[in-house]
Amino acid sequence: MKTKVLTVGLLLFTFFTLRSQEPNAPAFGKGLFNLVGKDSTWSMKIATRMQFLAIANWDEGPDGGLINPESNFLVRRARLKFDGFAYTPKLKYKLELGLSNRDISGASEFTNNAPRYILDAVVMWNFYENFELWVGQTKLPGNIERVISSGNLQQVDRSLVNSRFNIDRDQGLQLRHHFKLSKDFMVREKLAVSQGEGRNITSGNLGGYQYTARLEFLPFGAFRKKGDYSGSDLQREEKPKLMLAATYDLNQDAVKTRSNLGTFMANDTGFYETNISTVFVDAMFKYNGFSFMGEYAYRDADDPIAKNSDGTETGDVVLVGNGLNLQAGYLFKSNWEVSGRYTDIQLDEAITGSNPESQYTLGLSKYIVGHKLKIQTDISYLSVDNGTNGLMYRLQFDVHF
């Protein structure tokens, strides 16, 4: 199965690359090819992107020196993307497939033991004025750092707050709407009802359902080219732009340790179930090359310690606690950017056994063609209360067609 999918992907890539040599081929970064039906009742843009990553890690020794060096080279992400409209421009769609091992990992009995190729498969219908109905599998309206595409990040990858608390992708329905309080002041509402176990689950609903609500305030109007959901101020906003937002997520009878992510909490009767709630408060600010992003996350559960029917503990626990992520950067006119990030994680030690940890990251990026062709590097120092500190260096190259 995997060989067949990879073969199809390579054939599509070759075909559309050859077709893109025609005079009407899109500009670099605008897709391999744009198709439009003769009667203009459908369109399809085909694109691909790759990320090549090198990582080096060291532990901090008792004397403060660096020990236990490790290194790794990865095709961090490799993806095929298709989007456009069907029948009418008010009915849009997006299909994104992941081909790298990191993209498709996580196969289990609940995904028919098959690689999880599908990232996004969603239809978006603008059925009335500013209302849109989304149907399918895609990212839930959670923390801003997660919803920003991995190809549009300010640093090499997302923060520890995102890895511990994000609610990722799921299958279900979303309703989105926006309106203006004044000439500039915009408000956006996003609601979602989803299955609650994450992407590509094929065995049906295992616990309860997941409910997500997000409210966004843009007092100075919309960002240029959706810059509120893109890292760095590549548009060099001429006027200050700000987004303040909050998300509440409730996963009823959740069966995973991180809401719809993490490991399944199996017990002697099937699954341990508990209500898990997650709260995000975040902000994005941009002005004249300067950008700031801040996020706070909090997760709790009715009973975070998984148990069997007789009350004995299974060993699984819900990762409850809170996290803070603060990130800022400045883009010079040469399209070099310097950025910094501070992340603090405070999981409940009594429940999770995890020690508080903080990470400090300094990043440097060169945008050759915006986010479509860039080189990024960063160095991070991780400080953990139990003394297991460490240093990480990363170098990544992105190319999007």
C-alpha cells in the first residue's frame, strides 16, 4: 500500500512538473499547476512542499559541559496539496497528503493499522453571507501556533507548549463566521464538533464527542494576506495589527492522554474515559517587520488518573497542567530575521510525575522567496527542575512548489 501511494505521488509530481513548463505555469511557490474547468465550474491547484532537517542534541553534564552528543537528519515533512472549488466558488475544498515518516506515523488498530496519509480532507461551504460550514478532517480551531501551517513558522518548529497541549486535527463539522463592530474592528467566531480521537480514526467513535469554540478579536482590522496565521511580518504591516483570541475545548469521555492526542487509555473493560477540558489564550501582533506571538494553555480533567473497573490504576494519566509561550522577531529589509522564544511548561507533578521545564530559543532565518523558499536555524537550551538540562541545534531548509 505504501509503495503504491508513493508511486502515485511521484507520477503526479512528474506529470505536473512537466505540465508546468507550459507558458501559463504558475510562479514559484504558487503551485505546480492550476487547473480550471472549461465551463469554470471547478478548479484545482496542485502543490508540493518539503522540509529537510538536521538536529544535534547534547545533555548538560554535572560540571556544566556538554555530553552524550546525538545527531539526526530527516525529511521532516514531504506533502502533496490540492485545493480549489467545486461547482461554485462558494464551495471550496482542500486535500493534503503527508508522505514522510513523521507525517504518517501513528498507525494503530484504530486506523486499520494503515499509515495515516491524510492530513486534511475538508470541504468549506460559504452557504450564507459570512457563514462557512466545514465538513471533513482538518485542524480544530485551537491555539494559534498549531493552526499556523508548519511551512509558515517563524522558527524551525513549534514550541513545547504546542507539543504538550495542542488539539490538532480531527474529523467532524465546523461553523465559522465573522462580522465587524466598526469600520476596522473585526470579530471571528469558530465552532467545531468532532469525533474526539484525532485524525484518520476508522473504528468509529470510541468515547464521547469533542466540542471546540474560539473567539478572535482584531481591533485594527484584518492582517495583510492572512498574516495573523503566518509567522514573521513578511508583509511589513504599515499600521499596527493585533489579534486577541481565546479557545475552549471539551472532549467528553476522552480516551486519550492528551485529549484527542497521546496514547489510548486502555483498561480491563475497554477504555478509561474522562472529560478533558483545554483552554487557550493567545495573541498575534505585527508592525513594520516586528512580530510578537504569545500563548497560554491550560488543561484539566475530571479524573486524570486512569483506572480499571476495580479502581486500580492502569499507569496512564492525562497530561494536565499549563504552559506559556512567548515569541518575537524582527525582519530586516534584507529578509534576514532574528527571533527569540521563551517556553515554560508546568505539568501537575503529583499526577504526571513530570518536572517543570523551561526552554530558551534563539533563531535566525533567511527568507529567499518568503516562506516558500527559506533557510532557518535555531539553538535551544532546555532547563528542567530535576537537572536533566540540554542543548539542541537545528538547521532546516524549506522549499514549496
